[in-house]
Amino acid sequence: MSQLSQKIVNFLNKILLILLTILTIFVGYPIILFIFLPIWIYRYVLEYIVPKLDSRFSHILKGMGALFSAHTPYTKPTSVVITNFYLETPLDKNKFINIFNSKVFPLQNKNGSPVYRELKQRIVQKFGYNFWYDVDKFHLSDHIKLLHEYENEPERSVTQLEIEKLAYKLTTRPFHPDRSPWELIIVNNLTHDNDPLIKSVLITRFHHCLADGVSLIKLLERVGLKPWKDPFSSSLKVNKLGCFTRMILIPLRLLIEGPYQAIKLIKFSNDDNDWMKIVLSKPTGFKRIKDTDFIPISTLKAIKNRNSHENLNIGSIIVALVVHATVEAMKRRNVKGNFSKLHVTLPWPLPNHPDGVCNHWTVVKIPVLVDPNDILQTVCNVAREFEKLKHSIQPLVLDAIANLSGSLPTPWIPKMDSLLTSTCIMSNVAGPVEAVDIAGCTVRRITVAGSTAPGYAVGSLCLSYNGQIRITIGGDICNLNQSDDAVFLANSCEKIVQELAQRMS
């Protein structure tokens, strides 16, 4: 297709999107209001009356929490966050439980309510909605167990390979229906292949309707004996807004520009390549996962500082690494279709992350122009898309869609796969900048062990710790159908960092 033809097609697409936006504003909004106004009134009445009738009920699950809890959170959990904290010494279970009880549960917010009440609650459906409901006879020992207690087998030594296999099982293992959907598993007799100083590991397993990566890290900070320094210095920063902007300008932009952004995201959600067609038509649900070796944050900072692009940050570099590695893997697997421009889904922080377990992230989608022959150009392209997001209403649009869908009665909640479909989906959690402890045990490394999400060809979970970054690469085996595909992706990320560092030296 010639450049002129492409410009004409782009122009006609834009006109179509504008017409659909106008139609949505003048026709769609009245329909949405007609449908949702009775639902909002009904939900508000329930949220007020149900806790009055039974004090064991607290609030309704909303937004992303409602969406994550809508699909069998107990019997067949489909979205579970698992992170491993590797320790230098064995973790005393009783000491850990005592510290947890003394430092976590007594915390209260400014209104005097318990910050971590949900940790003592289970999910109960009442009148069509999922509520948090106090557990009868809550015991912390039901949630914090040694591995042999958890597996109901004799105590024995465990290898690193067994820990990795356990992580795969835990992503779909049922939660106890009469308890809160979270568990902490202590493995004290551990033999680690790469680090002989590691003696134990704390495995954290939380259903995503209860916690995200940020609130999980914050929770583990509470049980350290010394403060964690700057654990949330995320490269994805959102400035706090003034009262007039927050109360007037943003809602107006959301009402007027929101439909345009939503329609554009739906229209261009599916990427035009074989990997996406396969994963949407023949998903297996099984993932191949591989970690990169630790990548020094100092190297990424040096790349950022030596590049003239003012919008470059560590977050945009990480996105570029994974996207560029994905294109290399697609070329290696002879994927057909357009993979020079990939749509990438990633979390985007909103201001004022609540203090407790929560799902506070919204998501954004960025179209990344990938230059297979020049990683530096790909990095700059990603940085430009990051800059656009600072002034875009898109993060709030997707957050509004999640809240709108989450306000429906639980059986009606649709899957959100159509908006999240992307060749790449990635999550970046900023961890502590120096070595920390859990209940007095020094943490040697933190690894994101597993999570699940629908509608993507390649996913990455990135976590920083003690001056280093580790990227966990995974994907459905219908795409990564060779045993070394995930390894190739992880190794490519490391090679790209080395190439960038050499070019920028």
C-alpha cells in the first residue's frame, strides 16, 4: 500500500471514529444512564442496608476487584499473584505470625477502620453482588503454613526446581471457600541452585481480587524489622491534580473524549499477527515461564542519562526490551502479519494508592513502532508513547469502564478480554532499593513466580529489588510451543540491555 493510500485509510478511520463517538454521546449515554441508574441505586441501597442487617458484611467488591472476583475466585481461580521472597536464614513460623499479628492487623486508617480487614474476610455473594464477609473463628495459622503442613506430607529438603513447579500449581489451585483468598507458605529447608546463601523462601499467594503487586509489596514491608527505603519509586509517575482539574476538567474530558478513546481501543485491540489469532482461537491456559538474570538498575539509568530523549525513563526502557525481544521471537517462529507495530497493555498508576490490600491499577494500551534493526529507535518510540499518556485521558477511560462493568451484578459482569487483548502485556512493580528483611530474615532476592491474564501472546512481570531488575517472561504454549521459546525471549532481553549499554558508552 502506498503512503498516499495509507493516509487516506487513516483519515477515513478517524472520521469513522469521530462519527461513532458522536453517536455514543447522543445515543449511547442516554441508554447507559437508563440501564445503569437503577443498578447504581440498587447497589447503593444494598451496600448501605446489608452491613446494617449483619455487621459481618463490609463493602461490595468494586472496579477491578469485582471483575477479578466474578469468575470462580475459590474453586477455579483464574487470576492469582504469586511472589517468592528468598531468605538467608530459616523463617520462624511462630515469630512471623506474632509479628504479623502485632504490626499488620492493628493498623487503622484515618477513620479508625482496620486497614487490613479483608485479610480476615471471605467473599460472599448476596443479592447478586460479592461482599467481603468476616470469617468465623479466624486463625492466622490457617493462612501461614510450613510447606509440609500445607502439602500434608513429612518435612523434607526442597530443591529450587520443586519451588518453580509448585508456583505453576499454585496459579490455579483452589482457595479454601471459608477463608480469605490468600496464603503465605514457608519453605525452610531449601537448596537453591544459584545461591548457596539462600536457606528458605516465603511464597506469597494472593487472589488478584484481594491485592495487586504494589499493595502486596507494601504488606510485606509491614513485617520487616527495619524500614524499607523508597519502595514505590515507580518510573510511571502520575502528578497529583488540582481540585478544579480533578472535579471539573477531568470529568468533562472523560465524558467528551472518553467514547472516542474507548471505541479506538476496541477497534484496534486485536493485533494483526498469527500469534494473536492463535491465542484468541486456541488458548490452552498453560504458560511457559522463564526469568531473566538480574539486570542492574544502574545500567538502565546510564542508558537513560546518556540518551538525549527527555521522556526516556526506566519503565519505557523495560517496555522496549520486552517488545523488541517479542518481535525477535516472532521473526524466529516465522510469524505472519504485521509485527512492526504492536499494541502493548501495561498498568498505569493512579494517584494516592490506598493504604491496604487493593487493586488500584488501571491499564493503558500503547501502539509501539518497533524497528527490528535499531533497538535505540524502538526505545525512543516507546518513550514518545509514554509522553502522550501523560496528557491522555485513556487511563481514566479504562478505569471508568472497569468501574462501570464492576457495578453490574456479579453474574452479569462480562469478560474484559476484548479491551486487554495485546501481543504483549506487562506489569512493572517497583520494589525496595536496598536489601530488606522479613521478620528479621534478610531477603536475598524477590522473584515474581506467577500470575495469569487472558488475551495476550507474551506477558512479562517485572520486579526491582536491591538495585537490580528481574523480568519474568511467560506466554501460552500455543504460541511459545517450543521448550526454549521463553528462554529465547528472556535471553533476548539481556542481550538487548548489553547492546544498548555498549552503544551508549
